[in-house]
Amino acid sequence: QVQLVESGGGLVQPGGSLRLSCEASRTIFSIVSIGWYRQAPGKERELVAARTSSGNTNYADSVKGRFTISIETANNFYLQMNSLKPEDTAVYYCNAHYSFPGATRQFWGQGTQVTVSS
């Protein structure tokens, strides 16, 4: 079993920055992709940013130019959030697809609250 643990959420004023971190509970040797999702009350969970092992990235239009996803290792990855807006307020979840012998498996973090308010 792999668990993803998130940190870095909190309360920030509009225009501020936060860096979210996601760490796997065990060593992973074969990464497929990682990503960050968010969900606001009453809304669908949406993809914020994703990155494949080949380095390709994908960002939601609403965060392009403000958020950056990065991978340190297969066990640690981050979301740098700059110029935060109130509409960025949501629970943010990290996600990862890892390759195991014979299968690729998906894992989710528990979520971390990000609140952007003055």
C-alpha cells in the first residue's frame, strides 16, 4: 500500500503564494504521472496540473502562468502557487500513478485546504 501525504495548505491573502508538497509513504521506483486536483464545495473535482515522467505538463486554463508543478523524485512532488485568487479556494489533492510489476496503480492524498481571502 502507498499513501500520499500532503502539506503546505493554509490561509493566504489574494496575491500571495503557497507551496504544496506531496510525499509517498514508501519508495517508488517507476513513476508514470503525478498531478494536483482541487474541489470546491458543490463543484466537481478538477485537474489543476499534471506532469508525466517524460516531462510533459498540463495546466488548467485558470491557473496557467500562476501555478507550477514539479517532481523532485517519484516520492516527492510539489505545486507552487503564486498570485493566488479567491477562486482558488478549494481542497487540493495530490495524485500519482505508479508502475508496479504487471500494473499501473493510482493513489490519492487526503486533501489539504487552501483558502484565499482578505
